Amino acid sequence: MWGKVSSAGAVLGQIAKSVGMTEAAYEACIDDQKGLEALNARTAQHDKDGVDSTPTFFVNGKRHEAPLTLAEVAQALRAPRKS
């Protein structure tokens, strides 16, 4: 889908439509300045934390990267919290 596109917005609009989003709802998302600011703040925090792949989880301040088994996730969640 991304091959050689002239407009990322057009491709994103197609994706939005394919999952049932109306054009008005899509445009509202694209024009949402507060949403953009929140996304930029999260991206900056991810950069600060060194997140460079997904999924990356932080549990009790410890970084965990994929691939994780369900048992590894459960173990991380059960680990004692550091004060």
C-alpha cells in the first residue's frame, strides 16, 4: 500500500475508510491540534527513553522489548516494585 504514493494523507484516508471511519471523523482527527501536541509529547518521551521499536513495555521502570512470551510478561508484572 505504501510503495510509491504521492500523498500519505490519501493512503491514511483509505485506511480510515476501510475500518468504518467517516470522512468527517478522519478530517477531525487530522485537524486536531491538541491531539497532535499530545502525540508529539509522547514521541519526545519515547525518544528520551530510548524506545526504538514496538512493542516496548516499561513495567515498574524496567524496559522489556519484544519478543516476550506471556510467561515473561506475567513474571515482569509479578516482580517486586522498587521504591
